[in-house]
Amino acid sequence: MNLPLLYWASRETGDPKYRDIALIHARTTLANSVRPDNSTYHTFYMDPVTGAPVRGATKQGYKDDSFWARGQAWGIAGMALSYRYEPIEEYRNTFDRLLDFYLKKLPSDLVPYWDLVFTDGDGEPRDSSSAAIVACGLLEMAELVESDAAARYRELARRMMKSLVEHYAVKDPAISNGLVLHGTYSKKSPYNTCRGEGVDECVSWGDYYYMEALTRLSRNWSSYW
């Protein structure tokens, strides 16, 4: 998600090293953080001496082999951003594979539980911020692909945002000074394993991507970078 800043730096300075770092990071992520089933690890450890891959893990998902919703969302949106700067087919294919996995794990209202391993009846909180992030990724990729795929991505984004607006948006400022309810920062907190941190709350990045997606749907908008 931060790679556009490196592409911008190379464009502004004329020094290709920042773009090269972005390409290396993206390749490393694709090689290690995307699992064979098209889910993603939150964290991947490398040997600090050799640089060889060691293991995948999670800090905010349910467990190391589960599917942290926001991590999957970051992967979807991040692939779209990378594809804008480098139209590499592997980025497009990975975007579609990550998206397909994510969609198959969603409840009926298209807003995921904080980890995609959970389903209706598990009693777990949602993460509304993940839905907003994915909507932005869909709208980003829709600007870069052929018309049929673009139409499908935009329709998915509209449906996700409609659900957020109707069922998750703050309608009464007495309830919250945020914009979107039912975000989850970290249900699995190292500091408080019972309750976590920022569980079932408005979260700043959820509010941001909610507004970005609404802006993208209502007028022409382009990334800051």
C-alpha cells in the first residue's frame, strides 16, 4: 500500500532506485505472503543473515493459518496500486485471485468478520474498514482494465459501499464522532488477550477509505501520488 510513494520519489528525483525498491518489495510479497490458496499472511519472517524466507505468521489475525480480513484487503488494494505503476500481468492475476478468495468468505452483507475464518453465528465482530479498503481497490483497478472487468469491479464496489452506508455508517453524532461503525483494529491484542484493542469501533483508516470510496464513486479523483 505504501509503494506509490517510492514510484513518486523516483519520478520527482529522476533516481530509479526508489522504483527498484518498490519492484523488489512487490516481488518478495508475491513470492512469500500470498499462500497457494490465495489467502495472505499478515507477517512474513526472513532470515536476517541470508534473506531466505522463514515462516508466515499473524499479529492481528486469529491465528497464523487463518485469514485476517484487513490483511487480505490490503493485498487486494495494494495489487491494484502496483498495477497502476507497473502493468505487470502477475499483479492483475494476483488481484483477481485475492479478491475471489475474499468474496467467497463474505457474509451476505459483504462486510467481513475481522478474520475471514469466522462466519455467521460465531459471535465475532466485523471489520467494516476491510470492506472500505477493498471497495477502493476495486475502483482503482476499474480505471486500469478493459470495460467488462471494470464494470464488474465498480458494481462490486457500489454494493459494498451501499451496505456500509445503510448498515454501518454513523447516522447520529451522539453515538460516535467517527463515520463508520464496527471496525476492528486488533481483536487479538498482545496487551489484552481477552478484549483486544479497538474492537467494534470506528477506526481512522476505515473512515478514510470510506470517504475515498464515496469520493471515487461521486466524481473524478486520482491518488495523491
